[in-house]
Amino acid sequence: MKTASATIATFAANFRNYALTPAQRHLAYRALVDTYAVAIAGRHEDAPRIARAYVADIAGQGRASVWASDESMRAEEAAWLNAITAHVLDYDDVMQPMRGHISAALVPPLAALAQQIGASGRDYAQAYIAGFEVLAKFSRVMAIEHYSKGWHSTSALGVLGGAIAGSVLLGLDESRTAHALGLAVAQAGGTRQNFGTMAKSFQAGQCAAAAVRACLLAQAGFTAATESIDGNYGYLALYANREDAGPALAELGIAPLDIEAIGIDIKKYPCCYATGRGIDAALALRQAHGLTLDAVESAQVTTSARGLEAVIYPRPTNGLEAKFSIEYTTAAALLDGSIGLSSFDDASVMRPAIRDFLPRISKSEAAGNALPRWTELKLTLKSGDIVNKRVVIARGDSGDPLSDDELIAKVTDCFAYGRHESAARDFAARAFAMDGLRFDEVLPALQRSAA
């Protein structure tokens, strides 16, 4: 019987020959567009600024672009820095069963490796979708419990997908791919305790750098345990509950691929995904009933089971904490009628109207299954009336995806916030045309006005 590592390695080594459709590749290119855009929006935040200074002495020592500048570095450091920058605003995309930010785990290491080896846009798409497929299978098996234990799935689980994606891009054989996976397990980590701090984006950076490191070391002949996933002391024993991944892994590469069956949720709001449905509900009630915050006596937020695990700051004191506060996002949506990048300035969080309303918001989780996820908001008005709204599919989720034009509108906003001079539509058009380009013909063209 094959080990889990061997099953995954067989899939990965053969997936480079899988005939992807243009629509599937386009989804991978959309992930690049969104991930790059939110990195540009986040490039002036403290975490990437400090991280950039930390690795400044190795600038110019490699071919991989630092997205928020005109610099280049070695693949490992570029992946680390770009992932921090892409994740710092919590505006990057999500894969629901993973309970994590899938493109923050996959795009930065792939971008760095693709530039290092001169890979094509098609090569990138093939590798991204392979990593997505592996993470989707793991997620269905163990991600809910994994996340509930306190692991930061983006980093602690995402590194497995990053290593497989990188192995496909580099063309590693089955043996080396299995070792890359084992080396990824050796570096897996990250805790939800760090949510609301710079360390959350650091964990995404560690995931990206670890994936690059695992692939390049395996390519050079560095070895790891062949039972790193399902051994007695393997990943599923330590990071999960010894679930049997065999049936799910047997479905790797079988149509429909999970890039389409599950899809990618592109965020409308630059904050924790767990707040998104509540924001949608608050904005819908505000519009439908002509409400403002001063008309509301109290608010009650109810979510599906385990829907509140990430929103750990009932009384946030700064913008990073506010991204993980369903109380703050509800109050800000009712007060302002919108949630955007400026909603998470420290000064916005401390507004008297917000501070006064926070104690009047209660939250709870319903019993039952964690999936499908939903959020219901009930407002008691000062008039005595009660209004409520339940949201199951948030706008931007794979079940109600943003159009390419709506994605470009998000890119435009991110570029403006990050003081980036490139036209969003030109950027997206070039990225969407990657089928006929080498990857290193795309990103350098996007860097010129990013400095």
C-alpha cells in the first residue's frame, strides 16, 4: 500500500502533463492578480517595511522580484517578503474548506521559483492548480479540526500545497517530490494566537519561504521521511487527529478539479474572512431600512458552528486587531455604510461612536456543522422594531464570484491605496494573457511603477 506521500508525489509528478482548460488557467491568473494587488496595497504597512529592511542586504543577489519595489532577491527571501506583504492586510483570497488563505501560500513561492527558472505562465498555472488540488484534499479531511486546535491553516497546512506546487514547477520526479513534502512537514507551523499582530503575516511568509526551501533542497538531493504524512509521528498524527487521508488523496486529479469544484473566494473587505458575511448583512440592512448606527439599540451576530474562532478581539485597540473583531466590523459597516482599506486605520477604530456601540453587540455560534458557513445579524432598533438578515454566500465567494471587471476595480483601489502608478486594467490584461508569456516577462513589467 502506498504511503500518503507517495500517492501525492505520483500525482504531482504526472500532473504537469494534465490538460488544463483555459478557464482553469484563468482562475490561477486571477489568483495572481488579486494576490499581487493586495500586496501593493499593503506595501507601506509596518510589517513589510520592517521585513524589507531585515533582508535589504541581500538585494540584487537573485532573479526573483520583490513585488513592492524594483529590487530582486533570491527566491527564498523574495517569497518570504512577498507573502508577508500580500497577507498583511488580510485582503488576500480564501479557500473555504482550508479555512485559510490559499494564494498567500501558493503564489509567492511559485512567483519566485518561476522567475528563477524562466518558467512560462502556463507552467505557473499548472503548478498553482496542483498545489490547490492537494490542499483541497487535505482540507476536506482535516482542516476544520486542525484550525480549531489553534493552527494557522494558511501556514501550517499551506506549506504542504506550496511544496507540491513548487515541485511541479521544478519538474521534480516522484522521489524528490516526496522528499520535498517531508521537508515541508519539517517546517510546518503557525498559530492563531498571533492573529491581530504582525506575526500573522510573518507566518504566511515563513510558509512561502519554507515551500521554496523544501523544493530546492529536495531538487539537490536532500531527503526526508517517506511517511511524513501518515506515519506514526507524521503530519496527520501531530497536526490533525490521525484522519485517514487515503480516500481523499485517491481522488487527486480526477475531474472536476477542485479549483472549479471548490473555487477561490476573493475578498470584498480587507479583514478576516469570518467577518465578511456579517458585513454584507449589516450593509444590506442599512440600505433596506435606511438605517444609521444611531438608530440601532443593539446588535446580535449569530454564525454557523465554529464561525467565531478567528474573531478574537471584542474590543480592538488598533487596526490589526480590528480586522479580527466582528463587533468592530459590524459597527463600522452600520456607521459608515462601507468597509474599505481606510476602515482599519487606528484612528477609525477608536472613534467614540464605535467605542460606545461595541458593548451593545453580542455574538454566538449555532450548534451543528461548521459547513456550510453562514452569518445572521439581528438589529434591535431604538424604535423597538427588530430587523434581521442571514447571509450564506458572500459576494466574491466562489458561489457568487466577482467578475473580471469587479476584480479590476478591487485592483484599482489597492493600487491607489499603495500609491502604485500602474493602470489596474493594463496590469490585469497582461496577467490574464500569461498563456503566451514567460513568467519573468510579466512581473518585471509590473514592477516599474511600484518603487
